[in-house]
Amino acid sequence: MEHPFIVSLSDKSLEDIQNTISDLYGKLNYAHRSGNSALIGQLNMVMESYRAEYNKRMDEMIKKQNIGTKINIEAGKK
């Protein structure tokens, strides 16, 4: 479930999204250590929003690079 107050992340760069995800992992770790279940729930929703945007952008990059899912094993044969 994505966080309801995060409307759009399209204005953020991929690097900003990655940095925010990293920062959120630290905050989530702290919330787990302190046993704050309400904060854990909120952070999980925010993380889901950022992960979804990150995955969407990575999928778009792969499509633009036209990377196939097949591996050519015949290239090394003689």
C-alpha cells in the first residue's frame, strides 16, 4: 500500500529517489529498534511509494536500452 500523502514523485530525479530510499531504510531500522509500530507502518507505506517509482523508472530505462531477456550462449562457440 502506497502512502496516501505522496501524490507524485515524477519531479524527483532517480538519484534523489535512491537517496531517499536509503534514508528511509535507516529510519525504518530505528523505528524497529524502538518498537514504534505506528511509525513502522507509515514508513513502510512511504517506502512502497518510492520503491514503486524507482521500479517504474528502471523498467523504462531497460525498455529504452532495448535490453532483451534472452542470453546468447552461441557467442562463445567456435
